[in-house]
Amino acid sequence: MTDIPLTEIPLTEIPLTEIPMIEKLLSLTATTGFLYLTPGMLIMWAIGITLIYLAIAKEYEPLLLLPIGFGILLANLPLTDLMKPDEGLLWKFYHFGIQWEIIPPLIFLGLGALTDFGPLLARPSLIFLGAGAQAGVYFTFFFAHLMGFSIQESAGIGIIGGADGPTTIFLTTKLAPHLLGSCAVAAYSYMALVPIIQPPIMKMLTTPEERVIRMKKSRKVKPLEKLLFPIVSTLVIILLVPASAPLISMFMIGNLFREAKVVERLTHAAQNELLNIVTIFLGLPVGATMNAENFLQPRVIFIFCLGLFAFMISTATGLLLAKAMNLFLKDKINPLLGAAGVSAVPMAARVVHKMGAEADKKNYLLMYAMGPNVAGVIGTVIAAGIFLTLLG
Amino acid sequence: MSEEILAPLAGKIVKSLLKVGDKVEEDAEAFILEAMKMETPVYVPCDGTVQSVNVKVGDEVAEDDILAVIE
């Protein structure tokens, strides 16, 4: 080479091999994401990885928390544009799946095909417990609003108390989309924590004598009743709360498939393949809405606290309502059943059964608890429908 | 005098712990039923000898089905 400084040679005249190595490396690093990482992104990675860990190691709602956790990682990688409107892959899942209200109703189709309304029909009075346990939703709604959340945001936060993931996602997307990630993660986390959150409240509000109450045998439910239930309840509920139509209609058609017993292929597809596929496309984009700017705010902590509060109030009001019903009933019901009014199916019913069996190992409350439990699902959807009607 | 073990709820038998001729005591575990993805034990109602076992592992039973008879 000559002694002329590099800068004085026109760039085009240098053979490519002679650009100093360092500059090439620099231009390469500029295209990678490393330079654009922010501390907030790293915190979000930790949150995402924690959810993935809880899903795998503790099996906390793995079907949802695993894809949500991974979605959080993806949303906090720079330069990917995965959530860029009109272009990003995850944005498309989010927009066409969730914003277009397709995925939550499809989840409900699968849940309807999986739900046996027999226990509810055997003892229809238990439907009140499913309704009573929605009190936490409304209580928290007012409380969140008092704390300064907008009225739409408060509805999304309150609905966490119903402990119903798809309904929470459905409502928050419509009323307060910026809170979607936090509300969904709160709802699914508390669903996973049902066996930890509920028992202390159940012990506190019931006496040992109440916990050993055995339920009077339920009557046998005829197949015709089960067949008519999805049809009649669709008509009644949608006429009462038209805004609940997307979720209720899908839920009940799924249930009609199941009870009709002539379309087993459809029942099976709704319960398995379809439900599994939409679950994948639900979790990823929900996680991807949780970028650092959006999520790392003090108010998110409030959302988690309020959601927990909502859930605890719902459990407590369910129990208290069951005790109140006992004042009027000749055949006493076990007040533990009230805790099954939250719609975490079937976790809440299992918790009730276990608490009952702890008090008396030959007391089998599981199937009785499924009644208020499935009523709770419908109750939460109706609560969401009322919010949509009033605030949408 | 014989007493029947009835299924307390509908579910699938995942474990059957009784054999015909066994001497059993009240409150011993007789079967494990699986319902709602949860395992629930079914207990022997009285002291006695197992006279018959009517179900095997994997059977789906309805509520009040007779699972076994104790004498």
C-alpha cells in the first residue's frame, strides 16, 4: 500500500478486502438488536421467563402461560417489528384473532362442548351461587374507578374477579385494549392460584360443622333436559343481555353439539383440535401486547392487586350467599359450594371437593360443586355483557 | 348381611384395591375414581369380606353403580 491516508482515497477505489475489519464489524453490529436493548426489555424478559418457568415447573395454567410468556419475550426484542401494525406477524394474530373477536368465542365453542350442565340442571337453585360470586366483579369495578382508573379500565380490572380468561380478554380488548396483557395475565395467574387463594377464605368463613354437611342426592337429569338447555338458555340470555351474544352463542352451540349426540365428530373437533389451535393463537399475541413501555408502570401493580381483591371478594360472597340460602332451605347445602361460583372450571370445584373431603373423607362434593361452577361461567359472561352494553 | 359399595360420583376407575375373598376394614380405600381430572378415593363402608368386585380398572361408571359387595 501507499502512504496516502485512507480517507483521501475515494471509497470506490479501495478494493473491498481492504476496508479495515473494525468498520465492517461496526456496520454489522448496527444491524443487530444488541445496541437497542433497554433495561425495561430485560425486566420484561425476566417476567416472560418467570411465566415460562411457572408454566413448566409448577404447571400453572401451562396451556396459556407458556405461549404468553414466550410472547412477552418476543415483544421485547428490538427491531423485529413483530407487533408493527399491518406488518408484524404477531400483530396479525392479535388484530385478526383477538381484535376481530374471533378467538375468544372459538375458545367458548370448545368449552361449551366440554361442559356438562347436568349438575346444574340437577339442582337449579345452585345457579344463585354462580351469580353471587360475581359480586367481586362489580365491587372491584367501583373500587378501581374510585382509585382513578377510567370507567372502561375499571370494567376490565373487575372482570378478573370472575376468573375467566377468555371473557377477560374479550372484554378488555373492547373496553381498554392497552390493559389487555396485564388483565389477561392476572386472570390466568389467579386461575392457576385458585388452590392457594381460596382455601384460607373458605376456612375463615365456614365452621367445621358446616363443612361436613352432606348434600342430599341430586335428582337424575333426563337427556331431553340437557338437550333443551343450550337452546332455551341461548334465547333467554341473549334476549336479556344482547351484548353477551358472541360468547354465549358459541358456548351453547358447542354444548348443543355435545348433547345432540349425533355430531360426535364436531363435538370432538371443538373439544380438541380447534380448542388447541386457537389456544396457541390466543396466548402468543396476548403476551406480545406486553412491551416494556406498556407494562412497566406502577398502575400495573394496582391491576394485579385489584384483580386478586376481586377474586377474593367473589369467593367470599359465594360462601356467604350459600350460608344465607341455608337460612331458608330445608335440606341444607354445604356452604363450601359457594366458593365454586367463581368460573375457574373445574379448579374451583376441585378445591371445594378437597376442602369437603378434608372435613369428612366420605363427603363427595365434586359433582355438586360443578353446578355453581358452570353457572359461574355464564354469570361472568353476563357480567361482561352488561359492562359492554353500558360502557361499550 | 352384605353391603354394597356404590360409586359416589360418575368417573373412571383408575385403581381397584379389592380382591374377592379379601378381609377388609371399614374406611379402607377400595377404589380410586377419576373425575374432572382428579383422583377420588372410594372407601369400604363396613368391616367384612369382599364377596364380589363388579368393575375393573379403566371402566367408566355412573353415579350409584354397584362397584363391589362386602359381606
